[in-house]
Amino acid sequence: MKQNNYQSRNGVIKSVDQLNGAIMLSHGEIRRIEKITEDHPMAVTPHYLNLIVPNDPDDPIKKMAVPSFAETSLEGSFDTSGEKENTKIQGLQHKYTQTALILITNQCAMYCRHCFRKRLVGVGDEEIAQDWPAIINYIEGHEEINNVLLSGGDALTVATEELDTILSRLVRIPHLNYIRIGSRIPVVQPCRINDDDELVEVLKRHSQAKRIYVTTQFNHPLEIAPESVEAIKRLQGAGLVVNNQAVLLKDVNDDAAVLAELMTSLTRIGVVPYYLFQCRPVSRVKDAFQIPLADACDIVDQVKAKLDGLSKRFRFAMSHRTGKIEILGREGDRMFFKYHQAKDPALISKMFSREIDPHEGWLYCEDEDDEGLLPCQE
Ligand code: SF4
């Protein structure tokens, strides 16, 4: 898949030497970044670099962009939501009845250190869509699919003409109601939208045939920079609806005041606060970013107490192997859950509760083979 040329043209930082020239790194940091980037590349856009306070060791923006020591931990799994088992054709996943997910690129403008697709972003393209006739045939043959999510990698890093071709194929499928584009470009590289009239025109043209939603990911109010607000306005002006799926991240936004400001600011600029996700137990991510479920629940309760109705529309959920599980709340060690979406349709809307260890950050089954039976294991 051809990529847009903004990455090279706009001086994205990809090496430790480039980064050290921009923000002072210690010898320890340099060695660690060199080691980690052998397996998981780093890319920091100039826009995102400008959001970092260079001398602040606790800068939340830096934490999302620059590898940390905790990223050396392999605890967890590289595929926590069972993407492999839901893949029908290379690059096409069909887990939930109505939704097809297509991985259209393994490239991103920035490689977020907390990415749950760390196994593939900037690395290999073995999971990326290639056989488009087969993919279109699959969607055409499954009339229960009413929407397609273009993801990756970052779907808006794909060259405009390629995106045009993909959208042209999809908008012709009658049973699709809408198309979603998963992208952090409005956050990390808004010039891709602000400086590219052709991209906005392509999105506008196709959104007249089918509604297009952009699913983006602002995690911290400092990310809502004027350039990002402008990018959101351009997408909205083209007729697109922008939703936000934030991730709850340790030392980034695990604070009620920060999250409340994020949700309020999103609502002010017309971005729908759609989900707040519990960080998945992904290898190299879990130890760096995941907080315990009990703490997460308390933070979300505090956030909701601070917010008006529109700003607290988001669901606090976990993308589990068995489905999307809404985390409803807790009483002591007992936590309450409800399936919002499920691989097995019989589980949708099922509620269940569990005693959760106060240090535990995820729902696990005692027996791996029992994962489809989570609600029965109270
Ligand atoms: S832009 Fe999305 S896919 Fe890419 S690294 Fe960030 S979270 Fe992962």
C-alpha cells in the first residue's frame, strides 16, 4: 500500500540521534531506546514533539511517544483480543456480526508506545489486506455486515489516491450503512488534513454516498492543540462525524481531573467521547501503561461525577477476546460487567460480576479454553 508523503516530507523523528537533538536524553534512555526500537520502531512527528515539555521527566505526551524502561517487559500477549482467530482473509477480520475490520496498512505517522497492535505496526505486513477482490467478495457475500472499519496502522497514512480507491469499492456495496476510518492523524499529524485539500475532497465526496465516521484517539487534553482542532473542523466540514476512543493510561491520563477535561474539551469541539478503554495486557504495553481495574473504576466514577450528560456519553469498556465488555462499577472487590458487543451473539447484554484482585488489570479465565464462558464463572 502506497503511503502519503507527509511522513518523510515533514521530518518525522525516527532515530535516537534525531530525538536526542530535540529533547535531552540520558545515556540510559539512549541505550534503552536503541534496544527497544530494534523490535518496535519509534516515530515522533514534529507536531507531537512540540507538545512535549523537554525537561519534564513525567511529561504525559512524551510517555505516549518515547520508549520507556517498562516497555522491555514481555508480560502479556501480543494478540489479546483474538485478532488472529477472527481473520477470514489476510487483512479482514469478522468478529462481530455487523462489522468487518480491514487492516489497510501497518504504517502510522507516530508509533504510540501503548499501541495494542504493537506486533505489527511499523514491522511486518503479513496481516495487511492485499487481495482486495477477495475482501470485497467476502463483504458482498455477507449481508449481515452493515459497516466496515478501516484500520491498521493508521488508515489516514495511506496515500489519498489509494484511500479513494478503497472507499470507491466500499461505497458501492448496498448493505453497508456506513464506513469508519480509524486514525490518530488528527492528533499526531494534523497537517495531513489541514494542508491536503485533495484528501478532504475525497472524504467529502465519499461521505455523500455513505456516512463516514472517523474514529480517533485523543488521550490527554494537551493533545487538543489548535492544529488538531482545525483538522477536526475540516473533517466535520466535509460531512464526517468524529468519535473518540481514549485509552486509560498509567501516568498519562489516570487522573479524574485530566480525564474530565479531556471529555469536556472533546465535547466542546464536537468530537463524541465514545469509549474509554481499559489498557489491554499487551506485551511491552501492560507494565508500562495498565492500571488495576479497581483503580480504573474509581477514577471513572470520579470523572463522571464531574461531567455533564454529553461529556459522559463514553462507555468504559475492555476489548476482550470474547467481546466488548462494559465495566459498570464495583462494590468493594466485586466488579460488575455487561457485554456491550460479543463474538457469540448470545452473550450480548449479559451481565456478570466477579471478585477482582485489587491489583488485577484484566479479566482472565482460570482455564484458557473457558474464555467464551466468562459470565458463567461467577
Ligand atoms: S496510530 Fe493507532 S495503530 Fe498506530 S501506533 Fe498509534 S495506536 Fe497504534
